Amino acid sequence: MIAIKTLASSSKGNCYYVTDGNTPLVLEAGINFREIRKALDFNTSNLAGCLITHEHGDHCKGLKDVLRAGIDCYASDGTWDALLLDGHHRGHPVKSHEPFTIGTWTIMPFDAQHDVSEPLGFLLANKAGDKLLFATDTYYIKYKFKNVSHMLIECNYSKEILDRNIEEGITPKVMRKRLLRSHFSLENVKEFLKANDLSRVQEIHLLHLSDSNSDEALFKREIQQLTGKVVYIA
């Protein structure tokens, strides 16, 4: 049984707590460690690890303190190099398509598409047969996944809302190109979901919504209508 708790999900910071009842993890450390501790009722001594997708501050701002707290952290070589933290004894480099284990989790990293050194997504499987897909800050996922039970997936913006905001001067035009090549749009999320077998999916968590180029109610409604699954906005 997988339990998920969103500690933060925005351009200001991202952090998620997941557990299978045996091995608790945090995904990303984009908020200060004291905020992580507070959100988890100061029960962080049992955290088995922290997965980091890439080096942007809203995903790793609290990483140094997480390492300092004695929590093993996992990221790509490119991410460790970009953060100038390669060689830290609690920092573990992982590679796309090379699985590793943390407690009762087997974790498969996969390459993501973002404007950073070596971004990753993660597929986490536990011994009970549950699978959790975690993908954020990627404008495209080229893989298909089988038997996923839980999805934590970025849905940053809608192209329609973005174009309307650019036309009205709310969003700078220069932002459009970057968003299209760095973040997951509602439209691309829907195409990704259509391409995958969702028969075992229990719930979908939409992450990292833009402050100005998204619509929580619209996104939730459209993904629910498409998939017939329980949808949460993180």
C-alpha cells in the first residue's frame, strides 16, 4: 500500500513524501529541511533516502541539509556535478536504466527532457507489486510503463492558457519557447496517458502547476474524464 503526501509543489519548491509502509522516502528537496521536518511532524530519522531529479533550486534547495542530516540522496552524475556535490559520502550517483534498491523499493531511473545537465524520472516498485511513477520537469516522456499503480506527474501549463496569457501581456512571450522545451503541458500529459496502460492505476497526482498558466479545476476535470481515475492536484 503506497501512501503519498505532498510537502510542496510549485516553482517555489517541490518535495513529496512516499512510503510503502516499510521504507519512507522523499522525492526532491526543493524546500528547506526544517520545512520538511515540520511537514513530517519532525519524524525524519526514519527516512531511507531522497531522490533528486535535477539541479534546479526548486527541486534541491534543501539538499545540503538533507545530506547533513545523514539521509542518503540519489541523483545523476550530471546533477551532482552541477551542484558541486559530487563525492559527498551520502550522495549516490545513479544512471538511467540501471536499477537500484532502497529498503523495500526497487527504483529504475529514466532520462527526462529538461534544460539541465542530466535530468531523471523514477519508477519505484515495492515488494507487494505496487509501482509509482514520478516524472516532473520534462516536456516529454518517451517511455511506456506497465502495471503502474500510482502516478506523480507534472502538469505545468496549458498551451491554450499560455497563449492567451501571452496575448494579454500576462506572460512574457520569451517564456513560451522555454516552457515548450522544459515542462509538461496538459496536452502532452494527456497524450502520455493515452499511450500507457492505466488499468492498474489507482490515483494520479498532478504536480508543479504554474501559478499563471494553469487551471486546477480544469486540469483535474480533464484528466479525470480522460482516465476515469482519482486525480489529485498536488
